[in-house]
Amino acid sequence: MTRYTSATDRDREEMLAKIGAASVEELFEDVPAGLRLDRPLDLPDGMAEQDVFDHLSELASRNRHADSEVTFAGAGMYDHYVPALIDSIVQRSEFLTPYTPYQPEISQGGLQVMFEFQTAISELTGLPVSNASLYEGPSSVASAGYLAKLENGRGRFVASRGVHPHSRSTLATYGRGFGTTLAETPLDDRGATDLDALAEAIDDDTAAVFLQQPNFLGTVEDLGPLTEASRRTGALVVCACDPLTLGILEPPGAFGVDVAVGEGQQLGNRLDFGGPSFGFFAAQERYIRKMPGRIAGETVDADGRRGFVLTLQTREQHIRREKATSNICTAQVLLAIMASMYGVYHGPEGLKAIARRIHALAAVLADGLRRLGCTVGREPFFDTVRVGTGERTADDVLSAAEARGINLRKLGERAVGIALDETVTAADLDDLFAVFAGRAPGFTAADLAALAAEADLDLPAPHARTSEFLTHPVFNSFHTEHEMLRYIKRLEGRDLSLATSMIPLGSCTMKLNATAEMAPITWPEFAAIHPFAPVRQTAGYRELFRTLESWLCEITGFDACSLQPNAGSQGEYSGLMVIRAYHQARGEGHRDVCLIPVSAHGTNPASAVMAGLKVVAVACDAGGNVDLPDLRAKAGQHRDRLAALMVTYPSTHGVFEAGIREICDIVHEHGGQVYLDGANMNAQVGLCRPGDYGADVCHLNLHKTFCIPHGGGGPGMGPICCAAHLAPFLPGHPVIDTGSGDGAIGPVSAAPWGSASILPISWAYIALMGAAGLTRATEIAILNAN
């Protein structure tokens, strides 16, 4: 336990003497009576490192991973070869532990890689500006929807059913928050967007049209006519795309789309059961001031030296509060760094070669299936082949495939999808042929590959890429191991990290990222699983989730937990949407006012607006505490429409407000719910619990309080815990059953359990510390601050 906290007993005595306190306990005498937890947390005692490894190893052994199960599910998430040099970045403290690069003079390495990442995404998509990554693909789609809503004020989205189902569902969830409806248009008989149906669906109230390239069925869409039809009424065109395909496919920017978004996992990131990964967002330059997240820019100093800064940053959004165009705080910087390094490692020719190989494998697969008499979806396709199952049902084929260690994607009662990736071998294709033939097929993939080598596999116009990409020297210079290592080491040395110093910045209360906590996330049993693998193959993950959820509920005093939100701001949004769903279920959907103290973190009002709530500011007194008379007056004024109060505890000023219980009571008296911003949970664990003093829902920043590394601004995790009456409304998922209630708000991110592969970090932290260690960590944090 003491090994994982920074302060020794001698340090404690010196700090206590400095502030004139006899004991740490004396610091808590002013915590309001009745708020202190009067018992130890009901958590296990702290484990030894080896016991934690043994327990996690046992859980991991109950997951069936890519070495034993070949998953052809695709839908934005693909297995691929991550070079060891790139994969090692997730274990390098210099990249893992820096803070968000708000101070460029101590963040030049991270900012440079972010700039190079933006350059890569911009050139791949053919659009002039890109941001420094978002949470993941589907919420990037939703962010594009919000930009369109802000741009033209219209109230309707139109999406092709070729857009991935989890992206459409996430767009629908967010759309309900900011007041838009979603219409879906069908695919035609060859699996492409029905152009006539799309044109008919677009009207003068359509804010944006959403397309996918290649689409969910694997068809490479003809974006030209689709874009032209979408522009008829001035709607924005948003294209979700697969970045690896853009090595050989014409980029969406060439067809005049407004925004290109997508899931970037296959650029140097592991499957990780859905995350952490990153979403990308590129757009026409006229939208730059409304783009979500942050943008790194290049500049020169007074002496002409090259430097990097944040030219658009989240703090700028937070200062705007309810007028912000995005609530995003965390960006997946560490994963974007890996993607940038992956681009540097392979260069344009390497990415083209990978894309061509995957496309050739798909052509060999399609040829073999046709020889077996199967109906195969019409070309052009890239990596995904739609196959009719004939007299057998899709479930029969899925069962036969699973018996051979293969997972396929169900596309209907008599159709399946097969999405290939870089790791597929000829032996895998032979297994697929045997599944569909029901016997040895009489030919091998090697036979067909020899024929394919003589065929023209280039995509026809207008699909084949004609423009260059990754033209900057950085993507064409470091293609040997020693050159890459030196490049990485130079960048590492330009950032201030926890490996070299404490970082007294912001509210991100960073902790030691212990090696014992970090090591398990590299195990293939956690890292090499597709997020849509059958539930029976992920029993170990499910048990880890159940245990972690129960621990977080005990720590917060709540009854239920959702691990899906991928950042604190996404947790804020999710909690508010849960509150809205609760009111609607009780016939009080008109409740749309959110009270927010003026001292609140800037994401609070931005999240409230995105959730469709009207922000009413509450004053603070001279000491920075919530002004109780003003709160009572505002709550009374809006009692018929009051939905929620957002409050941070301890306050943004770092004070345990004496009136927190009264604050909660006032809101409840007037029909509202209390959302507690858990950014400062680091000061509460083991001392007091939000559920005990009156809050209804809170989010937890696992990248602050529970030891997930900050990573220069991400990955983050923002799960929400709530009281029993809100539990039926926690986020669900359209592909995998998460056990959510009938009133679930729908997904808020790509994967059912968010960035699942980093949850073992927080599990290991709690297991190592135990109840007593967690409380001691809180005490040390407060002592350090004082």
C-alpha cells in the first residue's frame, strides 16, 4: 500500500509541521458534520503485486483472444500487426504521463506528434484541417452532427443504413440531446446507398447527411452522386471513413464532403476490446472555429526556431461555457501519438502495401466463395465481403465458423459479413472455405492467390486514389529501427512528464502509474479481443467489469454504474441524458433547466447545452461557495422546469462546502436531480460519498482518481455511478447487450464498455491499495495540497 503513495512517514511529519497540524485527521475537522463516512470502505484488503497478477491472469484466461479466435467482424475495428516499437509507447512513462499540453514550452514533443498526426489525417482524408483526435469513431460522427446543427440550425439528420449501426445509434443518442431527429435511408440491391431514397429524404430542415466509405456491408460507395444529392438543400455532408482504405481509395475530400470522421484503431492501435483508440475529425477550413477538441499548430519563435502550440484548445471552449461548440475535454492523445508513429514507421508506400494486400485477400475470398456456389455481394469492395448463406441460416453458419475458431458478422437471417484484416493468412481463408462448403472445398487459397496475382485488382474510377499523401519528410525518413528509436527519444525529451517532475497543473490529480497496474493491459487476453466478440468468449472481462462496478459503487455510495463513457465530459453528458430520460419516463420531459454555479468547470455548461438543457447560472459568495439564497431563488423561479443542478464537490476552489447537503435538498424539493462532477473525487475516496449526502449521479475520472495515465490529454475514462431510480436509463448498446434497462439512453461511445482494456489499471489500483490504502491516498493528496 505505502509503496504506491508518494509521501513517506517523514514527509508527512514535515508537511504537518509546516502547516501547524498535529495529524492528518486534524485537517478534516472542518469537513461538515454528517458528511464523513463513519466506517471503512467495504472493499477487500490490499493485495500483494503477485496476488494481483495471479487474479488478473485467472480472469484473462477466461477470455478467448485473437490467438485462438479469428474475428472477421470489422465495423471499424480490425486486428493488425502493431510493430513492437510502436506498441512499446504504451509502456513509456515519458509519453504516458505528461499533462494536457496547455503550456507549450514543456510540451514540444507531444505537440509536434499531434501536429504530425493532424497532417497525416488531413492528407489521408483530402481535407485541409484536422483536430488532434477525439474519443472514438461513433462519437466523432455525433460531434460532426453537432457542428452541422450549429452551422445551419436545422433539426434533422439523414443517415444511410450503410453507416455502421453503433455509429447511427450514437448519433441518435446525441441528436436527442441537441434536438434533432434521425431518418435512415435504405441500401439498394447491391448493398450501396439508395440514391433515390436519399435524395427524397433530404429536405430544407436537414442539417447533415451521413455516409460511410466503405459502408457497413463492405461496398465502396460512389460518393460523387451521393454528395451532389445531399447538397441540394445546403445540408452538410459527413463521411465516416476507414483510414487504412484511404491508402488506395480516393479520399472523401475529393468529392467535396464537408467533414470526414472515423475510427482510427487500425493505425497502430490494438483491438483492446474496443479501446482505448481514437476518433479522427477533418473538415473544410470554414468550419475550423466550430471544430470540437483541440488543434495543434506550427509557429516560429523570435529566433526563427520551429515550435508548436495549441491554436484551438479546449480551454477556449470552456471559457465560452454554454456558448461552447464542444464539451470535449480529454482527447485520445496517446493513441494519436501511436497512430502518428505508425504513419512515420510505414510511410505512404507501407500503408498502400498493407491496403493492397487486404484488398487482394478479399478478392481471393470472394472468388473462392463464388466457386462454392455462394452468393457474394457485388463489387467494388475493399476488405468486407457479404455472403448469402443459401439453404442454411446465418446462425448455422456462425455456429459452424465458431467451431473452427472463427467469428463472423451476422447481416440478416441468411447473410453474413466477413471483414478481413492484415493478420489474415491463406490458412484462415481455407478455414472459411471449409465453413461454407461444409467439407474440404477442392481448392486452396494458395491456388486462388496465384490466379489473383495475374488479375487486375486495382479499383476502378472514381474509387481509385489518384492523389499523393503523407508527403512530409517525417513520413519518409525514419524507416529503420535505430532511426525510429532516435526520433521517438528526441520527442520524449521535449516534454515534462511524471518521469522527471511533479506537474502542478489543472484539476487532473495525477497519481503514480505503477508498473504492476500497467503491465496487464499488454496481455493478449485483454488486448487482442474484438469489441463485438460473442459474450461467451469474454467471461473474464465480464467478471472484471462486475467487480470494478461494485467497487466504484461502494466508493461513491451509489447503486449502479456504467463503464461506457470514454472521458469525464462524456460522463457529464451521459449523466445529464440519464436525468432527462428519467424525467421523460415520469411524464416530465418538459424539465429542461440546469442550474450551474459560476465556479463550475467549463465542460459543465457545455455538456448541459449538448444535452438539450437551458443553463441558468447560480452565484457564488466571496469565498467561492455556492450562494445558497441565490440557489434557492433560482430553484424556486424554475421549479416547474428544473431538471438538474451540476455541482462539483469539493468545489472548484478546493473547499468542502458546508452546505452541500442543503444544496442537494433544495434541488430535490423543486423536482430536480443533482449531478455531481467527480473531477475532485480524489479528495473524497474513503472520507465521504456523493450518494450519502444527496447526489443522484456522478462521473469518475479514472485518469485522475484511479490511476489511468493522463497520456498528454488521453486516454480518459469517465464512468458514471447513479442511484437506483436512475439505473434503468444507463447507456445501452445496439450490438452487445450490456444489461442496461428498457429505458436506456442508447450508446454514447463505440464499444459497450468504453475503453475496456485500460480498466484493469483501475482494478489493479484498487486491489493493490485496498480500503485503507485508498483512504490514505486521499489523506496524502489533501495534505500535499494544504
